[in-house]
Amino acid sequence: MKYLAYLFVLIIPLACSKGTDKSYDDYEVSNSENVYDYEASEMILNDAVSLQKPKEDLKLIKESYLSFETKDVDATYNHIVTVLKKYNGYIQDDRSNKGYNRTSRHLTIRIPTKNFQSTIDDISVNVDYFDNKQVTLKDVTEEFIDLEARLKAKRELENRYLELLNKAKNVKEILEIERELSQIREEIEAKQGRLKYLNNKVSLSTINIEFYKVTVESKVTKSYGSKIWNALVSGFDGLSNFFLGILYIWPFIIIVILLVYFIRKRLKKRNKK
């Protein structure tokens, strides 16, 4: 009985080990059947991308908005141009506006990110105070790394499908593989475009600057000829108003004329007597 117990203890681990090996083999077979399945490949790639990534330098998009009053719009513009030449920047957009008592100019400039703060400091030298001064930083490091990893995985997947294309045996397989390749290449181009956009935003910072001058409109000096003409026009207007006024009181004028006529007639009769 004692030997049977020992034998039972030895058999149980062996049975468990055998069961475990069998399930592992089944797992290997099930995966080998779907090696070239697109959806399965996508799952594998997504898992690869989600793995822990190496530490990278921060990818920051820096932007700023400055608004201030200046005594001389042209002088301020020339100063900004000098600063841009110093720090290898350029003007992306330039707009001017002139109102009744305000002249303003709006610039959108791009500057290498390493010179971002130095550019703001040099522009601020001649500014007494800012109406508005904003600086924003957007961290796109995670998106940047994720895009690079996915782009690498997509290219590897593309190479695998190209290998399959070379081994295709009939037209149906060729068409199916080319359809998958077309989808993969579209995704690669989209990710390349996004990476290019992020690289541009990270390497070149954007600064929006609006500066203005408040002006007082002076009265227009009229020439002597203009004064004479205005006087003639005013005189004509006055004469017109006079006749219009007479038309308004014509009944009273008739009554006065009749009264004067009868009074003179009576006075003549008295003189004859």
C-alpha cells in the first residue's frame, strides 16, 4: 500500500506536465495557421507598439502670442526683422490694418525652437508693457514615438506581404495580397505625413505678434478757393431758403399789400377834399 502511494505521487506531475505541453503545441499550431492573416498581424503589431519604449528627448511644440502698443509701427517692424535675421527666422504671414485712429500690423513668424525664448526676449526689449503675452508648450513625445513605432511595424508588414506576393500561385492570391498592400501603403503615407507635420512644428516654433499705434486724426486744412466756393454755395442756399420762406407766408403778404393799397387810397381822397 505504501508503494502504491509513492507511485501515485510520481504519476500526477507527469500527467500534468504532459497536458501542459500539449496545450502549448496547440497554441503554436493555431498561430502558425494565421501567420499571414492581416487582422492577426495587426494584433501582433499593436502589441509590439504598446511594449515599453526607450526614453527619448522631449518633442515640444512651442507657440507664443504677443500684443503691445508701439510709438512707431515701422520702426518696430524693422527691429523684428533684425531679430529674425539674427536667429535665422522668417515671416510666414504679414498683415497690416489702418482704422480711424489705429494703425496695426500682425506678423506670424517661424523661428528655430532653440532660439524661441531668445527671440521673444529680444523683441521685448523695446516694449514698455504687453497687452497680451502667452507662451504655450505642447508635448507630442508620446505621439511621435508611437507613430515611429507603428511606421516601422507597417514597413515590416509590407515587406512580408511583398515576399508573399512573390510566392503567390494564382491570380486570386495576387489580387488579395495587392489589396492588403494598398491599404498598408496608404497607412504608411498617412503616418509619414503626420510625422513630417510634427517634425516641422517641433523644429520651428511659431510666434504671433500684433503691434499697433493709436493715432489722432488732424483736421483737414481747407484752401482759400474751397472757402470761396463754400461761401457761394452757402449764399445760394440762403437765397433759396429766403424764397421758400416767402412762399410759406404768401397769404400774409397779400393781406399786407391790400391794406397798404386801401390806406393809400383813403389818404388820397382826404387830400382832395
